[in-house]
Amino acid sequence: MKLTKITGILALFLLILGCEKEETFEQEPFVVAFLEQSVDYSSIPDTKNIELVFSEVPATDGSVTIEINASNAEYGVDFETLPEANNSQFELPFHAGEQQLSFVFKNLIYPFDRENKNIEFRISSIQYDGYTSIQGYSNCLISFDTSLGGILEPNTGGPNEQNAVFVDLSTGTMAEVQRDMWDLSFYCGEENRVAINGTVYMAAGIIDETNLNAVNSQTVADYQQEVAIGTFDPANENFIDAPNGHINQTAIAEISENDEDNKVYLVNMGYEVGTNQPPVGSVEVVGDSRGWKKIRILKKPQGYLLQYADLDDTSFQEVEITKSPEYNFVHYSMVTHQEVSVEPKKDQWDIAFTVYTNINEGAGSYGFSDFVIHNLKAGVQAYALSGNGDLNYQNFQLANVDDSQFVNDQRVIGASWRDVLSGAMFDTMYYILKDLDGNYYKIKMLAFKKDSGERGYPKFEYQLLN
């Protein structure tokens, strides 16, 4: 699993359009704003460039005054800046024709002596020959505390969407993993449940048999036609995990203490990640078939015992899986025969961008791209708002949160924010999310395509409600 610290990229037009214009000025103001609203202190072992952006290329020289407000941190002892500050502020000059601006933050306390330090940089004034305005991200907080928000672009991988990306809103970190790296997910909570990898369109069907060696390609030939998604048969919903995320509705029944109750399953391994380049505006998320397996899972004192083989094998492999309470699941690959790191710890992600097995009403299970789920199994909550009335994304505040609206379904965000056929975004839709620490965020999807029309490039903004 690749872990990256992704910082929000502030689109210049949002700096202006997101703020109210003064009617007394016909020209647009010259705006300076921080690129990031907050930075995780622990991500700076030495120095970091704190960047600012302009709404337009400056026509003349000028400067920005930056004010420093520090809590439990002392300038010259815990941190320094370049340019050097005097009386808790410094001037940051810029020149005509420059594209952006930055100053250096130097951390003087690595390793950290304590985690209650906060340093806020605030734009207090802009010196420039023309109409100016302080808009957008006017302050930048360096802190160990919860992220204030930002704009993130999960790396799902373009039109093949080869990655599932897990996002922790409180830190702004994202973890990505290739979708075909795992097959089975062994639940680490109280229930003894095993999920299949719906991101590659796996399916699993029960067989009235407890002997793996009694099952082969001939005995399941007819059954194979049924155990699949995308067949436009509502009955195929029985072969997938419930898309709502409820752990007690997996395709594989709860693993019993009584071995005789644990049957063999025919497993459709789904598809490899696609590699072909589709036409602009389309996706190619599936490649070759990954084949079939037969499996049986038994209960063990600390977890599970997995038995698996190819359909015509006359012997099988066994592996014991131990529950790890810090995670929702322990993931296992029957291709590489090993446990695989997929999800971050259950308290370290809130939403995930992925290809997904969902249900089309009346047509059964079906594959969706550009899909977003939230971490329901760990206790993250969310609800959607249409934004068609007076209460839109911009003016929604903490006081407007209605806890009774939270929905017990991990697909609250899902695909409700875009129309694949038209390529349009539903601009008024936004979402309220409550994380495991009790923080409330508002979330708005900004894109699922590049400006050139290529799919698989999601972008969203979010803000801590406080």
C-alpha cells in the first residue's frame, strides 16, 4: 500500500467565485491566498515551503504581510521562518510576472517534544498597485490537530481506475492500493464474517458440500453461469456482499463454530484491472478473467482457517487468519498466497474512492466506477443534502447539522454526485460526515474527469465544521 500526503490544490477561480464581490468595483480584485488551509506538523521533520497563490499574474511588484499566531510554540525555539519574523510578522515580497509565492517554515523540535503546538500564519494585508482583496484561504494552520479542510485529488489511476484510495479527512492523508491485490477480507469485529473483493467484481455461491475435493469444474459447470455480476438477473444479488456495507449480509454466510455448518463456496475471482486505453470519457476498469476458486472457511479461536484450491485440484491449501482488532479486516490474496495490506487502520480513514459492485434496481448486481463509500463498519456516519434550497454548501454551518439524518448505508456519497452518461456534475449536492473523533465535515465533489474529458480523476473539497 502506497501512503502519500496529498495537499489540496486551490483552483484560482474558486478563490474569487467562492467569495462575494464588491459591487462598487468593476474589475476583479487581485487576490493572494494560501495554497493549503492546514498542514500536519508531524509531516515536517525539517523544512517546508508554505506556498501562496495569486488570482492573476501580478502586473507590478508588491508584498504580503504575514502575521504569526503561535500556541504552545515559541519563535526561535520551536520554529523559524525565512524571511525572518519581527514582532510576530514578516513581509513577503513578490515581483511582476511571478506565478506564485512561498516562504520557508523551519521546524526546530524534531523529534517532537509534545503534540499540542499550533502555529497559524495569517495574511493581514496586501501591498499592491490596484484593487486587492484577502479571500479564499487567508490563513494556514500548522498543527497536530484536525485538518481544517482543503481540496484533494485521490489517485484512482485514470480511466483504468486501478487504485482504491482511502482518505483520512482529519489529516488529509490518502492511501492507495491496486484493486486486484486481494481476494478475501476477514472481519476483525465480533461477527465471524468474510467479504469478497467487490472492486474487481468477485462473486461467491454456496455449494451444499463440506468436502473441497468433491467439487470440480464439472460439478459446478451450470452454477458458474449464475455466480457472476452484470447478468441482469436480480437473483445474482445473492452472490455479492450487500452494497450497503452491513457486515451481516455478506455473500459468504457467518462462519460457524460447528465445522459441519461451514459449506464449500464457488468463487468467481472477477477480473484483472484493465490496461487498455478507452475513448475519452469512458473507462476500461476490467481486463482478463481471474478465474475460479473453491473455498471453505472454518472458525478458529483467534480468527479463521481458510481452505482453498483451483476447481480441479485434488488437494488444497490451508492458512490460518488471525483477527487484528485495529483494522476492519485482514485481507488475503489466494493468488500470491499471503496477507495483503489494503485498508489503513479502521480509525485512520473516512471515505474511499473505488470501483464498486452495486445493485441496479430490478437488474441485480452491477459494476460502478467513480464510486465513493464511507467507513460505516468503523462507525463513520454520513448524509446527503441536495443544496437546492437556501442551505447550500457554502453557508452550511455546524449549527445546521442534523444527527437524525445520518444514514446506515456506506453508499451515501456513492455515485449520487455525477451523471456518467452526460458527464455532468450535480453541482448542488454535498455531504455531511461525522468521523470517529466526533468531527463534522462538509464535503463537495468537484470533478471525476480531467478538463480534457478523461475519466478517473476525482477531486473534492471538504471543510471542518467548528
